[in-house]
Amino acid sequence: MGQAREFQASGASVVMIYPGAAASVQQYASAFITGKTLPDNFYFVTDPDLKTVNLYGLRWDTPGETAYPSTVVVDRQGIVRFVKISHSHGDRSTAPEVLQILAGLK
């Protein structure tokens, strides 16, 4: 999270959603976040039984996967300003890409 300060300076809140089966999502999410400290404007939540994933059609139905890596920027009025749904791990949004979108919202 090298650009955490830039996200904070932009006034943005960053929500990371960890999807998984209800019986195990908390255990896996805890293992993922253990030893990490999130900045004040970053939030880490779970998505038991992929409810959010399924609601938005983000299910990556491949063995060992749960959801397509996705980035959504929503402005303060609740308008979606940017969406990127990646169909591979290597095609994710980058922090500079999202920071540029945020800069354009000011």
C-alpha cells in the first residue's frame, strides 16, 4: 500500500471485500489480514456466501477462485464513476490508475 497516503489525501475511503463461503470466509480473511495495518481510510470486510459477488455478477467460476478482481469508484453522491472487472489477476486496476480517477473527481 505504497500510495495509502495519496488515497488518504484524496479524501477517498477504500473498501476491500474478501469473498468466500460463510463457514470459512472469516478464517481465511483473518489469515489474509493478520500482521497488516490498514490506514484509517481503508476498510476490510467479508462477503459471506458471495452475496455481493453474485449480486453484481462478479463470480469467477474457476477452481480456486471466487470473484473477479474488481475496482469500483463511487463519488460522494453515490454515482459510479469508474469500474474495472479484471478477468485475470494480472489485469487489476493499479493504485496510480485509481488515484488519477479520484483526482478527476475534484
